[in-house]
Amino acid sequence: MPHANAADLEAIRLEYRSSLGDLTFNSKPIITNLTIIAQENLAAAPAIVKAIEDQIRNAQPKQKLPVFYLLDSILKNVGGAYLGLFARNIVQIFATAFDAVEGEDRQRFVKVLSTWKHHPPGPLFAPGVFAALDNAVANISRQPVRRPSLGPIYVNPAFRYLQRDLPLRSPSRVLIIIHIRTSMVINTDETCKDEVFQDVSRRGHRTTVLAVLVIVAVPVPTFRGRTTLDDAIHHQ
């Protein structure tokens, strides 16, 4: 393809991006095939580089490393124009991917970076690029391990009603236990609220009603009707 217009380049980018969708695991045949396509379409190198960069940005954390291995393969086996094109955004692309992965995947990223520095014909990038890459690795590695946020604590509407309508010292005060394990909750509707108050009214002032409102630790659907714990467990 000695000459390619904008439409041809966009068509190649879209086709290459579609092929990248198969690279969700470390597959040597897929990486080899995509490397050959990149080599045979040097005129479309900018479009291919953009497709790979976009895939690394948008892929799930566990799927970033295989695409990064493809980038590594093109750099080492094709080189040429791809070296300069990838150099433009390599620090940002590497840092974004490195920050998204963890554990052994991070070690593999660092190992690939080391091979770029000690590539037999010579380093793949300029010293300034490697300095920026090393700085990114150091800064990200110093950051504490991110843990998923539980989000805001949800207070069941029935609890607000009980607080408002039942005196603190009333013998019929309802003790509510809220078991908080995650931000995923089951909404309590008017039916459930009415049942709690009917139970209080039926038992009178002789006893204390124990209402246990459980917030489950798995995503569950919110039903318009009454939702029970058995329903929630069934949908795990």
C-alpha cells in the first residue's frame, strides 16, 4: 500500500481494531498475525498505532497485557516508522496500563520495559523517554494499593419511620440491626414498612420486636413488590 487516503486509513484502523478484540489473552498466534498485518501495511502505521493505543486504554485490566505484548512485538520485529509513532504516547500509554494492573502483571510490564532498554541493536527509545517511563513506574509503585470503595452508607427508610414514630424509651421500641457489608442494597417499600408497624401494633407493649434489615453483599435486583432475603440469595 504505497499510498493510502484518509478513508483507506480509517477502514484499516477499524478492521485492525476489530481484530484486536480477539486479543483478550496472551496468544502467540494472534500476536504474530497482527504483527504481520502491521508490517504489510506500513502506509497505515498511524492508523494501526492509534488502534493499539485505544485498545490498551479501553481494555479491561486483565486484557491490557496481551495488547501490550503486541505493541512490544511490533516495536522489535517491525520497528521503522512504528518506533517514532509509538514513542509519541508511550509514556502515557504505559503508565495508564501499569496503573490499572497489579501483582504479576506489573512485574511483566517492568520486564518488557527492561528489554526495551537492552534491545540488542540498541535501546528502542531515547534516554528521555526511558527516564519518564522509569519515573512513572516509581511513582505508581509507591501508591498504596487501591481498595474498592463501599460508597455512601444506605439507611433503610423503615429505620427513619421507626425512629420518628416510636419513643426511645417505649417498651415496644423496635430494635433494628443493620448489617452493612457493601453499598448494594435492597430498597424497603411501603408494604414492608406497614408490616413492621402492624407487627408492633399486634404485639402491643409487652415485648420488643426484633426487625433485622439485612443489606446483602451481592448485587441484587430491586423489585417493586416485597423483596426477601431468600430472593436476594437466589439471585447470587
